[in-house]
Amino acid sequence: PPEQLPPDPSKKTIVVLGSGWGSTALLDAIDTTDYNVVVISPHNYFLFTPLLPSVTVGTLNGRSITQPTRYMVRYKTREVQVVEAEATKVDVANKKVTFEDKSEIYGNLGTVEVPYDYLVYAVGSENQTFGIEGVKKYGNFLKELGDAEEVRRKLMDCVEKASLLGQSEEEIDRLLHFVVVGGGPTGVEASSEFRDFVRDDLSKWYPAVSGRVRVSLIEALPNILPMFSKNLVEFTENVFKENEIQILTKHMVKDVDEKSVTVQGPDGKIINIPMGMLVWAAGNTARPLTRDVQAQLKGKQTNRRGLLVDGHMRLVGAEDSIFALGDATATDLAPTAQVANQQGAYLASVFAQLSRADRVNSKLEEAKRFGAAPEEIARLERKLKKMLDISQFSFTSRGAMAYIGHENAIADLPWGSVQLSSGGVLTGVAWSSAYWSLLFGIRSRTSVALDWLKVRIFGRDLTV
Ligand code: FAD
Ligand code: NAD
């Protein structure tokens, strides 16, 4: 990478919390000439979440869909400081962020405070568990890279354990029952990947048990995928039927223990379903850090779903210094990568305009100090006002796509004023090409393409 300008104390500092979709889009587009930028995130990389379900069965290697944050900002004019740590406190009144060094490496730094002029709050959300304690204890999430790797390990452990000589028939059936909770796109994609793995790989290498694997998708609502068109929901249900994925709609999970999941069926009856592994994809909730920010802005931040922002992504109650975006916010838009990505790019343009406005403001102050003509001062004031008249964020939907197994995908795509819906293997090809082209950079694209090729030739890796 070329030599970069060092941080400059005379410039304003933007602290960015998170290295996900929102932050990365911002970092990708921001001009750092006029700013010091500090990124704080527990992960020193960006994760391409749309392909995360493929990591659960080893179709993709986890590292293929990550991109180091330092790598992404290597061409910025001014160096971006990347801190791998978790922000533990945002002091809204004093404009400071505290982060904690939780590294296992000897010589822990403890807590460190970083002051900011602007804060970009993009820490995403965490998994909603509705207070069911067994979910965290016995279930697996599918949000972070580590989650997907853990699912893969557990899945193979279940298969190996079921293959042990001497297992009872009942125990084999339990171990080979993979349950996914939540019929949103995450749950649908995870179930689809599991089934593909059974069909393509387990059937070859574990013929004695593969026929006994069952995949069930449990959803509390009457339908899965409420955000997709009705015909695509029906199409998905048919593909799942063919692929032997059991869908239990109108079933609400009430409890989870080591070996089973307790659900309430449509007739109110409580059923106990034995399972070997449970993936919990029941939606999002605000992180504790977000709740703490809300508590500091009592009366102004009143939405339990997330942070309230104005049309410029400014945090309600801290409009002069904090911008919030992505899944951490509660807006009319769905919590998707598409939204966070566009918001991040929008914020980069806001910062560009704010730095231009700062320059005009300096000129204005100088003009006033040196007693410039009133017309010149009025001209600069008009210019400044115009520059601060920044247009609001507006979202352009590119539609929605989801992988539903056996090389099929579904897509609802806007076409002028109408919406095109399609499902099938061709849509599957479009799905993989679309997401492949959206990957950040040649390194990820090459790795993903090679992983796909490797799976075609050798099958998925079965090692744990
Ligand atoms: P994230 O991308 O989640 O980023 C949050 C960042 O904050 C992370 O880097 C995290 O490590 C960091 N962080 C967390 N806590 C702290 C802290 N205390 N301090 C500092 N940093 C912190 N959306 C789509 O549009 N299309 C899809 O196909 C799609 N597929 C998905 C598949 C899966 C499996 C999942 C889980 C989600 C998918 N989504 C998809 C949704 C999409 O990933 C999210 O909407 C998007 O990631 C939100 O972006 P964000 O920047 O708000 O948060
Ligand atoms: P979601 O909120 O879309 O779906 C969660 C589902 O879990 C809901 O349908 C809910 O009714 C169900 N549920 C909640 N509690 C339950 C319980 N106790 N028992 C049974 N069912 C229960 O969550 P998601 O799928 O993780 O998606 C989160 C966001 O990410 C959404 O905005 C989604 O659009 C986006 N996303 C998009 C894609 C894609 O476009 N391909 C993929 C993944 C995620």
C-alpha cells in the first residue's frame, strides 16, 4: 500500500463502531483527507453475511467471505486506525467511547477512552432469544463467523456420534435431527444448506446414517419468509417438501434443553421434539451497548427495537455528534445488508459535505476577524447555509434473494414500477453470481470461486 498521512490532531476525529456492512460501506467511500478515522470493532474484519449459511456445511471456507478492515482502508489518504476491541461504553454527553481489551494474550490493556468529534454507531444487533435461557446454552446462532464454524463442528459431531457402534436407535434419530428455529431468510437458507450437505456428501460418506437425517424448520407465524411474494413462499414450501425439509409453521418455541426443543403447536398443545443440534434464527434485538445509549437519552430514545435517527441518520438526542445506521437503528426499513450498505455510503457523502462546510466556515470566521466587506461575509454565510442543507438519506431497493436448496433460489426484484418474482435453478445461478459480484474485492471473489470449484470436484470437507 502507498504511504499514508498520519493522524493529525488539528483535524476532527470520526470514531466508527463496528466493521460490518454499514461501517465498511462508509470506510470504502470516505475521504480521510480532512478527518482522523478510528475504527473499533471486536473483529478486525468485515464479514459478508449473505454467504455465511454456506460456511455451516463447509461449502465455503469462513475466511473466504471475510476481508480485513486494514486491507480495505489501505489506499485512504490518511491512515485509518483499526482497533480490535469491543466498545463497552459510549459517553454521549462527553463524546467519548470506552473500549475494552479482551484479548487472551498476556498484558491486557484494560479499558481505554477515545474522544470523538463524530461517532458512527454501527454495531448491528444481537440475536433475540425472548428470555429462553436454553437457547444460548444449548443452541447455536448464525450471525458471526464463529457461529457458522461452531455449527459445522457440531453438525459433524452429531453425525460421528450417531455413527458410533452401540448407539441406540432412538439416540441415532435424536442426534440426526437438525432443528432450525425461525422461518426468516436466515433459517430458510441454513436448513437448505443442511439438506444439500446430506444429499451431496453425507449420503456418500455416511450411507449408514445419512438416510436418517431429518431437517426441521420451526416458525411461529402461519408462513415462512413473510418478506417474499406469496408465490415464492409457495415455491419454497414445494422445494422444501421435495428436499424433505419439514416445515412446522404456527409452532412457537417455548423452551430449549440439551436434547430437545419444546414447542407450542397451533392447537395450543405442547410438544417435545428431540434434536441433536438447534440453530436459532429467530430475529434481532438491540445490543446492551445500544440499550445503554438509549438510557442516556431517556425520553428521546423510546424504541425497544433500536436507535431512533432522523432523515440524515443523526441520532435523535445527539444530532450534532452521533450518526447511527444499520441493524442498530429502528427505522421503517428492514434490517438488511442492503440498507446498511447504502446508509454507510450516504454517510461518507455527508462527511465530505461537512468538511467542505468546515472549510467555508473557517473562511467566514477569517473574513469576520479581518473585517471583510459585509457583502463578502453575506456571500460566505449563504454558501455555508447551502452546504449545510444536506439532502436526507433515501433508500433504493434492489430487491431480495434467498437460497432455498438443491441449487434453487428465489428472487423478488424491482423492475421499474413493477416487481418481478422468480424461483428455480436459473434464479440460483443469478443468486450466486449476484452475491459473488457483491463480494468486496478480488481476494474474496477468487477464494469463493475456488471454494465452489473445490466442492464440485471433491465434495465438501468432512473434517472437524
Ligand atoms: P453488522 O454487519 O452486523 O456489523 C456490526 C459490527 O459491529 C460487526 O463488525 C460487529 O463485530 C461489531 N460490533 C458488535 N458489538 C460491538 C461493540 N460493542 N463495539 C464495537 N463493535 C461492535 N441482508 C441482506 O440484505 N441480504 C442478505 O442476503 C443477507 N443475508 C444474511 C445472512 C445472515 C446469516 C445474516 C445473519 C444476516 C444477513 N443479512 C442479509 C442481514 C445483514 O447481514 C445485516 O442487516 C447487516 O449485517 C447489518 O449491517 P450493520 O453494519 O448494521 O451490522
Ligand atoms: P427474521 O426476523 O426475518 O425472522 C425470524 C423469524 O423467527 C420470524 O419469522 C419469527 O416469527 C420467527 N420466530 C421468532 N421467535 C420464534 C419462536 N419462539 N418460535 C418459532 N419461530 C420464531 O430473522 P432473520 O431471518 O435472521 O433475518 C434478519 C434480517 O436479515 C431480516 O431483515 C432479513 O431480511 C435479513 N436477511 C436477509 C437475507 C436475504 O436477503 N437472503 C438473509 C438473511 C437475513
